[in-house]
Amino acid sequence: MKKIIWEQVKSIDKNRLIKALEKDGWLLDTEHKKFRTYRKGINKVTIHYHNIEFRNPGLLKKLLEAIDWQEKDYIRLKLIK
């Protein structure tokens, strides 16, 4: 992930990430009190709900890498300018 993208998305909260996933066509596969799993094709991402913010920036970075959005996707989803 480019540093300029990371600087803009590192403070994203879980609700905003979930809205972006849904807008991008990811479908809710499994919902539980503690987590939600989204799928798009063969790709799968699990978001845990311990609190609304990502306390560990490394976790957010790994999630975004698993989602595999490109810069144009971040712009289209209005996560960066």
C-alpha cells in the first residue's frame, strides 16, 4: 500500500470500512456478536467487533491488503481524496 493512501485511511473506523465494502459489492456471509465475514468472489474478510476503532493499525493494514483495493477504488469509495 502506498504511503499516501495509508496516511489517509489509517484512521478509518469499522463502520466506515463496512459501508465501503458493501458499496463495493462485498456480501455479508456470516454475522456473529463478535465478528462479520464478508465475501466477494473467492475473497473473504473477517472484521471483529471488539470496539468501533482499530486499535492496532497493523490489523487495519492487513485487512486492507486482503481486500486488495487499488488507489482508484479508494477514490471511488471516497476513502481518500
